[in-house]
Amino acid sequence: MKRKGSQTSEGILFTDQYQLTMAQLYFTTGIHEKESQFDHFFRSYPDYGSHQAGYCINAGLEWAVKWMMNSRFGEEEIKHLRAQTGLTGEPLFKDDFLNWLSEYGNFEGITMFAIPEGRVVHPNVPLNVVQGPLAMAQILESSLLNKINYQTLIATKAARIKDTARGQQLIEFGLRRGQDIGVNAGVRAALIGGADFSSNVGISHSLGYPPKGTHGHSMVQVFMAMGEGELGAFRAYAELYPDDCLLLVDTINTLQSGIPNAIVVFEELRRKGHEPVGIRLDSGDLAYLSIQAAAMLDKAGFPDTKIVLSNQIDELVVWQIITQIEEEAPRFGVDPDHLIKRLVYGVGTNLITSKGAPALDGVYKLVALSNGKDWMPSIKLSESREKTHNPGSKKVWRIYDKRGKATADLLTLGEMNPAQIDEIILHHPLDHTKYRILKSEEISKAEPLLEKILDRGKLVYEFPSIEDMRSQREKDMDCLDLGIKRIVNPHIYHVSLSEELWNLKQELIGSTK
Amino acid sequence: MKRKGSQTSEGILFTDQYQLTMAQLYFTTGIHEKESQFDHFFRSYPDYGSHQAGYCINAGLEWAVKWMMNSRFGEEEIKHLRAQTGLTGEPLFKDDFLNWLSEYGNFEGITMFAIPEGRVVHPNVPLNVVQGPLAMAQILESSLLNKINYQTLIATKAARIKDTARGQQLIEFGLRRGQDIGVNAGVRAALIGGADFSSNVGISHSLGYPPKGTHGHSMVQVFMAMGEGELGAFRAYAELYPDDCLLLVDTINTLQSGIPNAIVVFEELRRKGHEPVGIRLDSGDLAYLSIQAAAMLDKAGFPDTKIVLSNQIDELVVWQIITQIEEEAPRFGVDPDHLIKRLVYGVGTNLITSKGAPALDGVYKLVALSNGKDWMPSIKLSESREKTHNPGSKKVWRIYDKRGKATADLLTLGEMNPAQIDEIILHHPLDHTKYRILKSEEISKAEPLLEKILDRGKLVYEFPSIEDMRSQREKDMDCLDLGIKRIVNPHIYHVSLSEELWNLKQELIGSTK
């Protein structure tokens, strides 16, 4: 079902008003079809307050590109623009501009390079390079940022939780806590970044993953209200789902009622030839309760049932739970490693909202304009030095050291291939006193990160499956030093400028001042 | 344009998997059509870390109800459920349940009461009361929470910013920072809560508000790259939009370049008979720069042009800016009151994500089941006392004192009307030692807050316009004591239980233990 008007509000008018007023200015100035280049990049890793990311996982490209390929100014959109007026009541958009938009208001002139989804990415590195007619490249900004900023933010959070959980199963639970149907994009990003499944039925279906879930407190309440109690609820559930029986044990009292009742039902199931799946803890001290639950389940002969933890989980909580289990479980006769390997994490709010850092600061900057023959670099100065972007049409290389670890991302100009140079100078993007020299014998590989996605509007790239994106993510994360993956105060990965790019940037800053 | 599969992922399958497995259990137990009642309420005000809300603004109802009226299990949905398997590969959903869903899988049996949008609301007060067949009332949970939690969160944030800004114009700028197309819901909520306009073109159009915006840095960069500089950019813009000329002045240097160039162009405009609209500041120390900008514009003869502030604005920043202006502006010969009244705020990230509190903790709890004749109250205990909900079929009253200020929200059972009672005992929801007695002579009005929206699926309510919701919000906020509206450490508004409800709750807690 679609709400009235959603076609219009999710199509090409899913943009900011100033993109349209600027586009009209380019049109009246006669530069609307001038070839331009914009870079989309983020400035800093998500900082969650008490903890910080040292890498991001790129996501959202496929949805952004599909939006581009399906969006154009049609009758409805033109009609709306024609009705807009300025403060004096005069039409804001002129007929000649609207006529041009009717005909050319689409993304068929856009050529786009991008870093594929699932890859580890870092600040100030262009995730997307957009080349094309100035007016349409400008109008693209808002939606491209919207679609890729959010998914990258969520894929990053999922990767952090998955990594801290030592690869244990992670299930996305955030439907009721996100931004309306925007949560569907979050589910996709979570699946790319590290979630194994989601509870969200529709989008899981669309993406080809089975949705996951068992039961909530209300089911137990219903049976209690009918006088059959928690045990009656568990029995009814087990009878209907004998091979998928995972019971939520905290509706009344976890240790005194929930787990003992679950064990009764698990024993009954086993007598009928079925193995129970596990229990879910959704409140209280999850570290302590999971140890007690494991002790009780072990003793009852169910040492391998899963223990699903939910309620305010994030990577810091996972870390705390694992640490406490390692310290405390032996005192209760529970093997910590075994317990940690039976845990499953259900994460709602903190994943779907990336709590603490609810937005990625991705921006879209004009870096070059064509003079008909060459790209002329462009720059915007800024009150804060870090915000001055890197100008010009650039390439992005990931440099691997002899251990096969990624040691730096390098931005270069032109056709330079770092793999073919004896000695690379890596410039700190801001501080001219900081640079690093890498000799060719220290380098095992220089890998170009940008791939061509669109060639004048034509898709020239095959979108990988989410499974392939996940493999790519795992491969990239294996190439990160542990310090970069640390969830608190991570080591800073080097993003560097080549000698030529550094010089160009200084030159442009100098000439603008 | 719609993405493939979006019909399915935004319709009735926009729910959590456990709603469906529970619904099937109710079906096999034969209680799926048992009349049940669920309350949707939030447990606590948003806490942004350094500041906290003392009230919320209710929003999202219309979108939730329209979703309900348009969502049902159709062929595509049933096909998907039929294909789902459990761990052993057997179908998870049985034919008889799916047949029932095909026929009755819609919300036509639901009766719903709700507090209207735009109203001030408080924790533990039911925003929505859902009555209907157990299985479908259960399935509704996820989407209802999704649609109302987020909009209430954002309407609340917008109200706080608008109130702190002393009613100055507030424009929503968050498209690029929110969760995919979920931002459209955020725009609607912001408009209800206090934003005057949004930059988001499509949804503004759908909702009947003109989108707002002027130009970005890239436009200035384009003219710089063409050798025409910032002044050339401003001139071109002013020529095209002589009566809507608002210039972004921080691309190069705000005080040395941007404002002087803007003044040149403003003078040219005035000579041609047009009045400039204003300038926008998007970086640096906004308080300091707005004072300097005002001084320069005043001196140049433009004392009434707007000064739009954007970049990391929230209510705390607005408060700081206003405080600093009041303290510092006179030193620069600028009248602080006049300056404060020419400010306009453009708010992106912090509004659309409700930064610091990116989710409202709204929950949906079974409070009663019908025995065919009466509602039998239901409760869920919890490890933490505050999480035990208020049972039974309740009414919600807002009690106003003699000054016309709202003094408490009162939850009652049955037909009691607080306006007709000599003396009301207001019980603290948790602490039996805390209560308050209100005599009838202290009360000016007792207002019922819940309105009937759906009667067995039929809409019996006329949705107010956003303008009407805004008026309601202003009216309700005028009835709040200043301490409740304070943006830091607000005074706690009383949400109380009637004597009967308090006794019922204690009785149920006692009988469950």
C-alpha cells in the first residue's frame, strides 16, 4: 500500500529546494550543462560519545543508483514547480527552465564512480564521484547523501557489534524504533554490515533473508489472563513450534519462573523427539542472568540451547557482557567460552538509530569543472581547516604492507599508479610537517578502490549480492590492524594525499585567500 | 518511482516476525478472535544527555491509521508466509491459519481511541488504545509503534527548538541526514511540532507547504571556478531572484568577503527597486558572527534583512546564541532584541535524528482481555518496577487548575468523571506514599484526552489539518507551567492514577507474584 503523494515525495522531488533554485540559476547563466565533478565523502568516523569508530562499512550504493535510474521530472513534478511562487507571488521557476527540466531533467548524463558496498572506508576518501551536467549533478546531491550516509552509518554499527560479539549471530530488531519506513534501508545496511537476520518481515522477504522471531511478553500475558500461566503459554508454543522452540523467559521472573518453566517444556519436547532451540532474556542484568541461565540449562541437560540477549544492546554492552562472563562464569561452574558461543544478540534501537552518532556527516562537494578539455579543480575554504576538501579529479588507492594489512588510503591526481613507483610520499591531509615515505619493497599491493558504476546514465556495473558484500566486508576487516578495529579510542588509519595533490591543494588555498 | 518489492515491504508485512508466529499460536489455540485491548504509551521523556524534555508533542496518528486502513494480507503476502520454513525445513505457517489470514487478515475489526496529533502528552499515558481481535491487534504493534514513536519524537524536538527560539522561523533541513525516505515522516512531524517550513521539496508539496531554500556553497564555487568570484555569484543570484534574495556568505570568509559582497548586491537590488531578504551563516561562531553581520547590515542600511543560522543547531545552541547576543550585542552597537527577532533557524541533523535521544521508548502492552462480557485487566511484571504497566481499560483526563494551567494527567477506570467529584486523589504511579488531593474548587476543567478514531475498522474521526494541529500544540503549551517547558532539568509533570486504578494495579501485582 502507498500513501497518497508518496510517488511524488519519494521520486526526484526527494531533494532540497535550493538544488532547484541553483539549477535554475545555472540554466539562466547558460552553464547548466557544463561538465562538473562532485565528490561524496564523510569527514569523520561516527563518534558515539563513550566510544568511536576507526573504520566505516560502505553501504547504500545500489539503492541510490536505482533511485537515480528511476527518477526524472515528469508532469506531476513540473506542475508542482510551476505552482511555486516567490515572496511577491511571481512564479519562482520560469517556463524555459521548466521546459528544459521536462526534457533533460533526469540522470542520463551522469557518469559515476564508487567504492563498492561492503568495503571498509575512511574519512575524506570519495565514496562516490559524480561527473555530469552541472544542474543535474547538483540536484542529485540530497538524495545521494540521504541514501548512502544512513546505510553506511548502520552497516558500520552492525560491523562493530558483530566484531565485538566474536562473530556470534546478530539479529536486527529495530522496526519500532527507527524513522518510519526508513528502517527498511537500515535493515539492508545491517545485513551488509554484520547482522545475520532481521525481525522485519517485509524487507527481509524482499532481500531474500528469512525473518527471525519467536514470541513476546503479550503471549505469556494472554495465557496468564486465561488462567493457564507462563507454563501453559510455553507448552502451547512448544506444541505448535516443536522444532523452533525459543522461549522468552522474563515475563514474570526470569530465574524463579521463566527458566524453570522453559526447562519443563524442553524436557517434554525432548521426550517427544524434538530438540529445543533456546531462551531469550529481555530485561535485567543480562551478563549475570545469562550465566545463571546457562548453569540451569547445563544442569538440566540442555548445554547447547541458544541464549538470545536483547534490550539496549550495543557493542559496549556486548563487550561488558563477554568480559563479565569470562570473569564470573567459572564461579558458577559454567564454561565461559562455551557460554559465549551459545549467545545470540538481538539489537533494536542502538543499531537502527546508531545511537550516540545518529547521522554520518557525509557531504558532497564540487571538486572540479570542465573547461571543455580538462578538469579545472575547485575548492571551498572554510573557517575550520579540516573542512577544506581535497580538490580535483582524484583516484583512490588502498596500500597494503608486506603483512597484507591495509596501511593507508592514498588520494592521487591523474594517472599515477603507486604500485609502479619506487617511493611514495604520503602527505597528511592538513599538516605539512607530517608525511610518511613508503618504499616499494614495503608494499605488497596498491588497490584502486573506485569502480565505474554509471557511464552517462548507463549501468556498467553488476551489483553484488548481499552475501558477496558480506564476504568483502570480512576480507577488508581482516586487513585492518586490531588497533583500528578497537571499539574505544581506535588507532587512526592513514588517509594521505600524494605529493601532487598536496601541492595543488596548497596552491588553490593560496590563490583563494 | 518505487523500488522493487516496496509494496510488500511497506504494507502489512512491515511488522516483526514474532507477531506472525504469535498470531498463529492464538489461531491454533482458538483465541485469535478474542477481544483484547492494547495500550500504546511511552515510558519516559526523551533525554538528550545534557538536556531533557518535560513534555512531548503527539504526532503520527494519521499516517498510522491510513496505513491500517490500506494494509491487509493479500496474495503476495500469503505466498511469502507459505514459503517460510522452520529449522527442520517444514512450513512454519499452516494452511488453516493462512486461509484465515487471507480472509480476516486486515484491521477491519479494530476499534481505536487516540490522543489527537499536536497535543502535549506525557509518559505512561496511553496515546493509543487498540481494541479488537487478539491476532490482528497483536500484528498491528510493530507498525503502529514505528509510525507514532518517531513522529512524536521529532514533533517534540521541533517544539523545543521553536520555543527556545522565541517563536522565530524554524526551517527543517534534515533530508540528507535521516533514515532514507523515513525523513518524510520527520518533516511532517517537524511541521506539526514547530517547524514553519522544510527544505524537502516532495513531502512539503504533498503536505501543502512551500519548500524553502536558496543556494549552497557549490554555486559560489562554480562562479569562482569561472573567474567571477563570490560577488559574481551573488549578482547572478540576485538578478534571477530579485525579490527572494537570501545569500550564503561563508564560502570564502564571512566577515571579510561574504557580508561585504552581499551588501554590495543588496545595494544594487535596492537601486532597482527590490528589497533583499537576507543572509545565511553556515559555519563558525554563529552567535559572534550574527552580531557582526547585524552591525554591518545595520550600518549599510539593511536593519531588517533576515539572518538565517544553520550548522549543528539545536535548542541548547539556540539558547546559547540568544544568551550571547543579549550579553554581547550592545557592545557592538546592535540592539539584541531586534537582532533576535531577525534570526531564522535552519535545523538539519539534530532535528531529523533527535540527536542525543534518537528513539522514543514507546511500547504496546496488553492491558485487558474480554471474557465476552467485561474487560479482564492484564499485567506484566518486570525486573524494574517502573516498567510494570497500568492495567485495564482506562480513560485519560487532563486536569486544569484555576489558572487554566494543566496540573496533572489522570488515568481512571470505568465511567468516573473527575469533574463531578468533590475531591480527587491523585496517586503516584509507583510510590504508594506519594499522593495528592485536589478539591473540586481547585479545578477549572477536567478534559478527556482520548478520542474515538476507528470503530471496528471504520474511520469515525476527521483528521485535523496540520494548521489545526499547530494551533492545538500552541494552546496546550500555553497551559504548561514554565518549569515543565524548561529545556534543562524540567520540572516533572504529574501523571497520576485514580484510587481505583491504583488498587487494581496492586491487586494484580500481588496475585501474579
